[in-house]
Amino acid sequence: PAPIGLNVVQARFDAVLEEDPQNVEALTYRGWYVILAARTAGAAGDTASADELLASGVASLDQAIEIAPNTPDARAFRTVAREQLGDDEGACADVGVLAEINTPPMILGLVGPVAERLGCPLPAGSPGG
């Protein structure tokens, strides 16, 4: 089962997206919240829900990036998700974009460990970069 509150949070993001389907912030944070819920489900042993949630979260991030390719938060969150999916090449590609755009240090801190684990070139300003 999904973590308590997931349906409520997801419904709120979905309500925003119903009125504004191009809302990059809503797509980004809906995606990230669902990815975090996937981790919780996976840790609880519910791999079927975890896989479904992870795919849904990545789909939201893909939409956000399609609308606004240089959105650091969406790229960083997708980097984390791609690592979870075993898509090392895709994760490193997102790290590469983050290195080229104006990415806040807090976001670089999120992807720095992923980039290091995967052997991606680290963006300047990230831990170890």
C-alpha cells in the first residue's frame, strides 16, 4: 500500500495540473514526492507498488523536463530516479545538463553522491566536484 498521505498529496498536485497541465513546479514536485513514496514502498517490501510509483514519478519529471529542459530540480530528481532504475547513462546525462545550467548548490549536493557512485563527471560546486 502507498504511504499514508500519498493519495492526498498526489490529488493536490493533480488538481493543479488539471487547471495548468504545463505547471513545471507541480510536475516536478509531484514526481519527486511519488519517487520518495516508491522508496518507502520498496523498503516495506512492496516491490510492485514501488515499481509503479517510480515509473509514475519519472513520467512526471519527464513531462516537466520536456516543458522546461533546464529545470534543475526536475533534472536532479530524475538523476536520483534513474540511478534507482539502473539507468546510469541517463543519470549521467542529467548530471551533465546540471553542470551546464545555473544549478543551485543545494541541488548539486543532491546529485553529487549519485554522480560519484556512477562515475559521472561531477558538476563544479557539488561535493567532490
